[in-house]
Amino acid sequence: MRIIITGGAGFIGSHLVDHYVAQGVDVVIIDNLITGRESNIEHSVSKVHCTLVREDVCRVRRLDGPVDYILHFACPASPFDYQKYPIETLHVMSFGTDNMLALAREKQAVFLLASTSEVYGDPIVHPQTEEYTGNVNVLSTRAVYDEGKRFAEALTLAYHRVYGIKVRIVRIFNTYGERMREGDGRVIPAMITAALRNEPLPIFGKGQQTRSFCYISDMVRAITRMVDLDYSLPVNLGNPVEYTILELAEVIKRLCDSRSGYSYFPLPESDPKKRRPDIQKAQELLKWQPEISLEQGIKQVIEWFRRKQ
């Protein structure tokens, strides 16, 4: 079996690379490394059946040999990244997605799109089901990511309906784990980094906004099951246990044995007030649900950040 993973040097992508390399699958990583890290995959590309194509998915025009699956994870994924690279974000979700879908059509490969809970925007339906069409502010700075992913979903389904290619769409809710970048603006690495240094933890707004956090091993297990599922509509993947940001901060401070206080900042534009996935569809179709509690997962990530210091 041969599989392409775009964005394979990124956080989730690199863990998928590990999974498939361990299974003896021939893996081709396509990544231009603007937000991914070569250090995430250097242990994998040293193997016989794993190669890195250092290229923008918008520019890849051909790939020799057969391809069975394309997992499209290329895209800046944190608010800092997609606001730093707004044009690149829109391009990879439009031109890049079209390019990989065309390759999937040519190779008769299964195509999996990594979409996001951000397609729901600042939701007024809670928890969010796959049928909810969302509440996205198309004029906000976040829209390059939100709308880019929504367009990618529409394009993926259009290829399925017009050309009959096999597609999968996963809407990924907040996921955390080893290899998250310290300065990418996501809440868990930002708080752990501050807590280990006994510096104030950053809190936006009053910290009452909620999120649901899924550990990376649970997410990889769900995605790899989705690859093998003959189902073309979107499926929510995430942990349905909901925490306020202040509750998360208290967990991190306690597990880090930190003396940190808090620094408060204005709430970002269009920041979702509540986020929790309805995962009934994933439970039924994939026979999957998260197994790792927040405390178990955060302990693992803290140890990883400690080893990096």
C-alpha cells in the first residue's frame, strides 16, 4: 500500500506518518515546511518506505507510481499561523485541495480531507452536530481558515459527485499532544510553556469560553479508522468532555506544580464561546470514542516539553 500525507511534517500529520510507517506502508510526505518541522519526521524518513517531497501541494503536478490513499493535512492550523500566512492558507485549501483531488482522480485513490471544527464558527448550536451549518464571520481574520476549510469540503464533495472518487471528510476538534509547537499560539502549549517557567498563563477574555480537548493517540486511531470507512460525508472527531479555559489552566498549573498566575488579554475577534463535538456519528460508524482523559494526556505533554528544555 502507498499513501500520501500532505502536511506530514506537522503535528497531526507526523503522528499519522508514524502510524503508517510502523504498519510497513510506503509513505510519501508532501510538505513545504512553512509550519511543519523536519525534526517531526526525521526518524521516519530514515526508513526505507518513507520519503519527503519538500514542495507546496499547490505546485505538485505529478507523482510517479501508484497511490492508494491521499490524506490532505497541509494547511497552517493555529491562529498565529493562518493569520501570519492568510494567502497561503486560502491557496492550500483551494488550489492545493484541487490539486490533490485531481491526483486522487488520476490514481483512483481514496482522498481524506482534514477539515475542522472551525467550519462551525462561533456556534449557536451546542454541542455541534455534522448537520449544523455554522455561524462564521466571513469578514474576520479567522475567516481565511474557517472559509478555506468550508470551501475544501465543498470541493471534495463536488469531486465525489461529479467524478465518483472515494472521499472521506473529518472535522477535527481541538487536538493536543507531543510535537505541538511552543510558539504557535494554541492554548495548551502556550500554557504549559508558561507554567513550567512559573510565568503568567495567558487567558483571553475571562477564560469562560469552552473547548473539548482530544489527545493525539485517540485522534490518530479515529482518523485511520475513517480512512477505511466507505462514507463520504463529514464526521466530527474530538473529545466531547468540555472545559472552560480557566479549568484547563488550573489542571495545567497543578500538574506542572507551577506558581504561575494569569495574564488577561482581550478576546480575539470571532473567538468561539463554546465548542463541543457531538460524536454520535463517529461512535456508530467507527466504533470509536476517546480513551485518554485530559489529565492523562496533559501529563504526557508536560513531560515532553520538560525533555525539550
